[in-house]
Amino acid sequence: MNPFRLSRFAFPALLVASAALAQGAPTPTAADLGAARAAQLLELLPDGEEKRRFVLDCTGCHTFDARTAAPGGRARTRAQWDSAAHRMLSYAGATSGFPVIAAAREPATTAEWLARWITDSSLATIAPAPPRVTPNVREYLMPMAQDLPHDVAVDADGKVVITGMFSHTMYLLDPASGAMDPVAIPADRASPRAIVIDDRGAWWVLLGGPRRIARRDPVLGAWTMHDIGMYPHSIGVDPAGRVWFNGHFTRDPEQIGFLDPTTGSITLRDVPPHPVLAKVAGGPIPYELRVAPDGAVWISELGGNRLVRHDPAANTFRAFDMPTPHSGPRRFDIDAAGMLWIPEYAGGKLTRLDPATGRFTQWDLPVRNAAPYVVRVDRQRGDLWIGTGAADAVFRFDPRTAQFTTYDLPTRGALVRHLDIDPRTGAVWVAYGASPGVPARVARIEP
Ligand code: HEC
């Protein structure tokens, strides 16, 4: 795929506006539409299962912003949607090498549905976005504009470690000076996609292309590599120091595993097969992985719509189906009491699972169609932080009062895939990761 066609999206808004005027564009202008949140464009699509499936299949790499939905302020034709959808399936269809689009996705029906709802007249109903005030947000540009800052982690000194997935490099950001120092990874096309920092300060980094876990020693800075034999998605360290991962595209069997750092050995565990998708190309798409306070290892299935709990000692599994079909449980987190907090990417809700009772509770977010992507628990303060794919905003949720606070981000198209919280200051670090998307950056929110 070619995620680097940024130049054509970076044109000045003025130019777009005048071009659209010359064509007699409807109100609002192309510039207004360009300033619209993806959530406003998603609002034009009718709610329901078809929309949830669309959000899952078609807004995971890039957002559904004006650039995708209505370039130059005009609705795409059915033929234009059809040809784009064919190309997308060649990049990421269920039988491709990066199967993140469900097997059921077809260009013709997708194009028909989109062209029916995204029209020049439906676009004209989009209200110009109010100016945003973001005094407590600071953005930091990455050295390489076409990079994908996929994950962020705050270290014990308050510095921020960033995975440059497309530059194949790690970066260490000093928030005070804004300096971003590159840290090379000794692996070919390393594509670092996720990081955790353990209690001793070692970095554990998942390398996508090379299918490895890499450890960077906190004192020597030396790297150690461990082959894991599958394209990994997420990483977590358990109380015994074992490093867990899941296989993003495993399905039959669907697998998770762990590295025992004392021996270097890898142990794999088969997840109970998904009742439908284990036998379907693309499969359930294993996604987040988190270790609970009781040592249980949890994963979500983005396509499979389940949460699965693994007891490492007993080697048992238990699956929980999400309450809404195709809701897209994405990067969930677990609080100190063992509750799971799940962002429903396609369902648009914040959902809590109590593993003891199996009961789910759902909350609507302050912005409809926000595409909540990631939840992280601030263990020090008890709040939850929710990064979104379509709202250009991050939400804070106080579970004691069930109140949300919205933090607008300065940039349009700020698809937030990962976030981390500085335990000492409560500052929140977010990584924008649309592909293609805006020039690469991370942001700090000071609540
Ligand atoms: C694996 C990541 C990925 C997924 C999933 C994905 N896209 Fe894309 N999309 C891209 C990339 C990369 C580009 C830019 C390159 C291009 O246009 O081919 C793009 C560009 C586009 C464009 C702009 C094309 C143009 O000519 O300006 C449209 C429209 C689009 N995607 C629609 C979709 C739809 C509809 C789906 C769901 C079927 C989808 N995308 C799923 C990666 C993805």
C-alpha cells in the first residue's frame, strides 16, 4: 500500500475553497467541510448494523473525514466509491496480506450505500464547526512527516517513548525542550507498533514486520530480539514478568502467547475458536491485550465482537460476547477493581464489563459517532481517558459521577490510536495515527 500520498492532501484550504466556488459548490463551502469532524460526516450515514460494519471496515486506517468522503466539498459518485473500495480491498481485504476488512465487504454494495447517503445535499446540512479552544493541548511534530506514531509510553523520568511505525525508529521526547531523539532499532524494517515499559525501565517493543518482541535494556541501551513467529498486535507484561502478545491475524487456531524473559522461551496458547469467524477468511481480528490485577490476560476481538479472559495458571479461557453486534471492542483497559472499560469503536459507546457477573453497562459519549478507539485508566486518579477516531477530541470520564469532560484537539483528523498517562502529573499523551493522515505528531493534554 502507499500511505504516503500526503502532498495532495496538504493543499491550502483557500485553494480548495476557490476551486469549489468556481464549480458552484453548495453551502457549506469546501473549507467548512474540510474543517468538519469525521463524526459529522458519519452522522450522514443511517445508524444500524450496516453503519457499524462500515465503521469497522473502512475507518480503521484513515478517518471518514472530508478528504475521504467529499474531496473538494463534493460528494463522490458511485463509480468513484466503487473504484476506491476495490483498491482498499486489494490493500486490506480478508484474503490480502493485511486482512483488516471483513470478508463480507463488497465494493458494489459499499459504493451504492455511500453514494446514496453522502450527497451534495446531505453534505450541505453539515454545520460549520465552531472554532476550537485548546489551551491545555500542545502538539509535537515528528521528525518525519509521513511517520505513523503508533504508540506512546511515559517513562519514569516523564519522557515520552514513541514508536515510529513507518520510520522504523523509536523516539524519545523531552516534553520540556520538545527535542525528539531517535533511537535506532537493530532490525530490518522494524515497524515498531506497540510498547510497554516494565517496572525496571526496560522497553518491550512489538516489531510488526520482523514478527518479534524487542527489549531495550534501560542501563546499556542494548537490544535483545525474540522471534515469535506471528504478526503481533498488542503487548502486556504480567506480574511474573512474562511478556504477552496476541497474533493479529490468527484464527484457526487463534493464538496468544508469552515470552519468558528468564529463559527466552515462547509459549503459545490457543484461544477457543470463534463460533463463526474461525473458519472465515480474515477471522475475528484479535486486538487489544491487557493483564488484569489478578494476573488474568484479556484480549478483545475487533471483528469477533468478544472479550476473552485467559487464566494463565489454569490454562483456561472464558469468552464474553459484546451486547451489540459488530460493536468493535477496541483498546480496552482494566481498572484496579478488575472492571473492563471497553471503547466500542463502531457502537460509539463506552462499555463496562464486570467479569464477576458478566454484566455489561453502556454509556453514550458526548459526541455522537466519535468512534472511541482507546480507553486508559488513570490508576492514580481513578479517571478514564478515551481517545477517538472521529471526534478530534479526547474524553475524560469520572466513573464516580459518570460525567464526561471533552478536550478538543487542535488538528482535524486526529485519529487517536494510543494514549498514556504520566502517573506523576496526570498529563495525557496521545498519538495520532491516521494512514493516510495529517503530518505525524503526538500531543500532550494537561487536564
Ligand atoms: C489498510 C488500511 C485501509 C483501509 C482498511 C481502508 N483504507 Fe481507504 N485508503 C487507504 C490508503 C493507504 C489510502 C491512500 C492511497 C489510495 O488512495 O489508494 C486510502 C484512500 C482512500 C480514499 C481516497 C481515495 C482517493 O482517490 O482520493 C477513499 C475514498 C477510501 N480510502 C475509502 C475507503 C473505504 C470505503 C474503505 C473500506 C472498504 C477503506 N478506505 C478502507 C488505506 C485504507
